[in-house]
Amino acid sequence: MNDTIRAYILDELLLPGAIDTIDDDDDLLTQGILSSMQFVRLISYLEKSNSISIPAEDLIFENFQTLNLINSYLATRINS
């Protein structure tokens, strides 16, 4: 799933050539990879592509800081 999310970020959220790759443990927020608006778009994409609703109380840094953390969070939401 990390590859799908990575592709979405690189292809849909970032300007062409902004960065070439995102590692699974890169900090998407504090490294400035995603702005707050791009983060909102990512959450919307995750909800739609996984047919889930992410409650406001889950929108915390610890759930969405890296691709690995996003994947772990989604696994708990999809399997619940």
C-alpha cells in the first residue's frame, strides 16, 4: 500500500520535480513534503480509495507522519 500512497503524493499532490522519491519513513509533515492543504487532500484520497471514514480524533500526527504509519493506521481501520 505504501507504493500506492507514495505515487498519489508524488503524482497528484506535489509539483512536478519538487522531489523525486519519498522513503517509507520520511516525515511527510515536518520535512515539509506536504503542506496542510496537501495533507487534507491526502486524507480525502485515503478515505475514498479505502472506503473508510477517518474520524477527527484520529487526525493526529502519530497516524500520518510517515508512509509506514499511514499504512499501519489504515490496516487498523480497514480490518475493524
